[in-house]
Amino acid sequence: MIEHCRCRSLLLSLCLLLLPELAMAEGLCGQLTATGNPEYPPYLWRDPNNPEQLIGANADLLKAVGNALGLDVKVVYGGPWSRAQEEVRSGRIDLMAGYFLTHERQQQMDFINPPFLRIRSVVWVRQDDAFAYREWADLKGRNGGTLVSNSHGQQFDDYARANLQLEAVPGAMQAFEKLLHKRNDYLIYEQYPGMALVRAQGWEAQLKVLEPPVSSEGLYLAVSHQSKCNRAELRERLARIMNEMVAGPVPEQLVEKNLELWRQQQAGGQP
């Protein structure tokens, strides 16, 4: 009996010691942070009125998911794309607001099914230096460009690693400038973000897209393995809400809305 009381006393003391940590964890998980590629309109870009925040279709969708779960989700600028990925991998930021799924990335993050959008990655070339292109093999022997730590789907990534010459740079602006200055023969980059940047810079007459796309990949929400908030319950709730969201027109509507917002901002108009 005395031993039983001692055990109960020990358990009570342990619970009391853990209560502050549990409360802190709950407090931390009442608010989630997310980031992504800051040069990715209409999906994500830096808010001109608050450059430490990201806006765009992915940010709007993630905030809607947070509202449905009763969570405050802040979509923050985590630095250039390569650094933003490291911020999430390390757990300093909880979520990646838009990520292509690869084997390597699955070792670092939990991907929330289903993907909320499908993104086309395409071959960008100079108008006066286009070449015949029908399949990946047509890119062999040419000097291509891409972004550091960027993916275009596991299949294309594996093929490119084994067969193509791709030079990676940190940002989309630098990648397109290299193409324009003839330091690359082509650039692999997503279609919509590329179109947004090309239009904003007035490069439409100088560049074009070759068909077909190199890939069409699902864009996922991903939770860092190192995030203090990465729990099975949170992942299950995120997946349930994401299923409801993608069953309707909301993701595509947010893309259209943010395409228009980006155009207005580039034209100097007010949203």
C-alpha cells in the first residue's frame, strides 16, 4: 500500500514537472509557420507591403486550411529558395507551402496527401535559338539551367542527373538572365512562375516555351520531421481538410485570383 502511494506520488510529481513543457508545446502548435519559394508567382512571392511575409495562391490556401483547423498559420519569408528549404528541414519553420515529392525529400519531411495543385515544368529557350524538342533526350548535349535544390519530379530529376548538363543558380531572375545572355541553351523552370517573371521584366519577345512539358507534378504541403508540431494528429487533420479543399474549385480559383493580383502589382495598380 505504501509502495502504491509512493508510485502515485512519483507519477503526480512527474506530471507536474512535464506540464509546463506540454503547455509550451501546445502553445507553439497553436501557431504554425510556413515558407516556400519567394520567386514563385502566382503561387508565392514576397508581399511588397511586408517583405517578411509571403503572399500568393499557396499562402491563401494554407491560411484557409489553418482557419478550418482553428490554427494561426503565418507564411513567412525564409530567404532564397535553397535557404528556405533548409529552414524547414531544420524545423526552424514548420511547413513547406508547396513542394514536389522526391525520395530524398521524404527522408526529411512528411508530405500531406493529396497534392493541392499540379504544376507544369517546361523548357524555356530564347526565341531566336529554339531547337527541336519532343522528349527529354532532345536536351542531351546542350547546356541547361535550373535552380539550386529545385525538383521537377523524381523521374525527371533521376534522368537529368544521369544524362543532362544542368547548371544550378540560387534564384529565378539569375537563371533567366543567364539564358538571355546565352550562358545556357535552355532553362528548366515551372510554367506559371516563369510566365509571371518574364511578363514583369518585359522579356516576352525574347523567350518562349517548348512543348511538351518535362513534367507535370503534384504540389504538396510538407511538414518538417524536425518541427515540434509534427504529430500524427496534426498530419491527419491536415490531410482531411486538404482532401475537402482539392475536391472543389478553390485551389484553381486562388491561382487565378493571385495571377491578377501579381499583374496589378507589377503594373503599379492597387489590388
